Amino acid sequence: MFGAGKKFIKRLQRAVLGEDGTASIEFVIIFPAIMTIFLSSFEVSIYLTRAVLLDRALDLNVRLLRLGTLDPMTQTELQRRVCNDALIFKECPSAIMIELTEIPTTTWTLPNPNMTCVNREEEIDPPQFATGGLNDLMLVRACTVLDPFFGSTPLVMDLPLDPTGGYVVAAASTFVNEP
């Protein structure tokens, strides 16, 4: 009977002092951090892709505005065209807000730096859409609110979120109306 007690103590010592399972502990501690970094980098790449595509779509359509060939020259038509060129925005053109403002060259007064963006909780008045005259300096801004792929990622990226949990993607461009 005394030999069975020695075996039990040896097994207990082996279990307490043994190094079996240490890799599992390291994995459990490090895996969440590695996955957070991976998912955050994926979200950053999606965010940047969305921003670049919105900027590209706006630039493609600024030429039509500059030459005065956007037909019909309305905010709705510009939203439709930007959405067609942006490719990956859900529920577009209702999810995008486009503002077109003249910048007076006599005073160089810039519009409000806080652009009107989509509010998914309530209806808002569309922003200014003034096409301007010949040789007028114009500022065009586009703004949309998009949902992140992973809920924790905006916290990691420190993005400002709207009340619905989406983040803002915006683009701006300037041009002069040609005669």
C-alpha cells in the first residue's frame, strides 16, 4: 500500500512540475492578440479601398461637372454616376451625400469644414448643389457611412462612429467650370 502512495505522489509531482501543455497556454494567450492584429489590418485595407474607390469615382465625374456635360445636371444624377463608378458601396445612391459649392475667388471663403454626411437614423436635407457659372471655382465633396466588417476593429483603428455603428468615408475635389 505504501508503494501506491509513492506512485501517486510521483504522478502528482510530474503533473505539477511537468511542462506538458505549456504550448497550449502560450497559444491561448497570444492567439487573440494575433487575430486582433490580423482582423484590424484586413479592416484597414477594406477602409482604404473604399476611400480610394470613392475618391476615384468622384474624380471621374468631376470632369463631367467641369465641362458642364453632366446630363441632367442634378445631385441625384451625380450620386448615381458616382455610385456606378465606386462599385462596392451597399445601398448606393441612398447611402451617399454629395455637395457642390462655389468658392468665391474674391474672398476665398471656404464652406463649413464639417461636411453634411448621410444620417442613417433620420432624414436630413440634402446639402447645397450649386453648379456655378463659367470660370467659377467649385468644391465637390462626397460622404458616406459604411459598416465595418468586424465590430471591434473601429475601436482598434480609433475611427469615429456614428450612432448606428458605421464609420465615415469621404472624398473631396475642386475644379473650375470651363467656358
